[in-house]
Amino acid sequence: MASMKDAVEDAFQENSSILKYIIYSIPLFIVINYTDSDVWGYSFLVVLTVILLFGFMLTCTYNIRKCNNTVLPSFNVFTVLWRGVKGIIALAPVVLVAYFSSVYIEKLITQYIANESFAAVICNITYCIFASLIFTSYLLYANRFKILDAYNIKTLSKYCIDILIAVGFMLILLVIVDFIIVAPVTYLMWLLIGISNPVAIFFWCAVGVLNLAIAGNYLAQISYEKIEVKEVEEVDAKEAENTKIN
């Protein structure tokens, strides 16, 4: 069973893990720090930061799936950035299809269902189903970084709901972990330096990057548990059935 405890422990197993969180937090800190400023190239910096952090999480998922000695990416941010670019290119079609399909279905639901509460429930279920396709596609791609893997229709339709439930459970656990980590430190900062202090903001940025490492790790565990193990079990079951027949 996927373990949040293992994901958290793995996030700090490297001697250089803290330094990596600091380095990968810098772009996020700059983006947040200049949110209200009219800085030239700000939008481009935001895009680069999103791509970098996506590559960061993608690398964590890949490393866990391949049982590599390290969980976190290397210090070479350009490699991670390029991995993020390729990941976005690979997954962009499924994200766009899921988004526009959910919007279209939402319009149909609100058009033909008069009861707003019931319509809202159906819309939320629709959003969750399409979100499950995105998460499953992400896991399939992160396994080997093969674009075609992300569009394995049979696997997507077969395991997407299991993945959705597991991801929902992961988010709940991640909130609990964040509360344990963030709440005490934030309270001390509020007492000593104030929560609007750059030090406090940078700490939250580092926690955000830590969340990506933990989530990437946990998603890899979900992928192994919900997809690979079940695939092996099905193959074994078919072989056992064939043996009985013979």
C-alpha cells in the first residue's frame, strides 16, 4: 500500500536534499515576490517556473518508479527544465481534451437539468472523471517518458477511477503533513518576524517544492500499486487458468 510516511522520509534521504529544495525554491520565491510588480519578462519567468517545478515532480515520480538511488532531481536545473518541457508537450493534448470536454458537458448538464444542486453534483463528478484521466496519463508517461504510453486508452479507462480515489486520499494526507510541518514554524515566524517577511515567504516556497517531491513519490507508489501490480496479477491469473485448462 502506498505510504505517505515513506514519501516524506524519502524526500529527506539525500544529504543534499535541503540544498536542492532551496535552489528549486528560488524561482518560485521570485515569482511570488514580484506578483504585484510590473517587471519586464515576469510572465515568461512564471512559465519557466511552472515548467521547472513540473519537471521536478516528474523526475521524482520517475526516480521512484525506477528504484533509483536518488529521489530528487540533480542540481542541473536545465535538465529538469527540459524534462518539464517534454512532459508538458506529452500531456498537453490529454489536458486540453479533458478541459474542453468537461466544459462542453457542463453546458449540456446545466442546460438539461433544471435542479441546480443536482446539476452541480453531476458536473463535479464529470470534473473528477476527466481529472482522473489526466493523473493516470501522467503516471503512464512518468514510467518510461514515452508519449504513446500516456495515451494507452485501455489502461486509462481501466485504472483511472482507482487512480482518482488514491490521489484524493493522497491530497488529504498531504494536507495533514503540511499542517504538521508548516503550522508550528509559521506560528513562530508570526511571533518573531511576521508572516509577510521574505524569510517566511521563502519557507513556504520551500514547503511547496517539498510537496512536489512528496506528491511525485506518492504518485509513483500509486502507479506501482494500482497499475503494475494489478497487471501482473491478471497475467498470473490468466497463466494459472490456462494451466488448469491444459
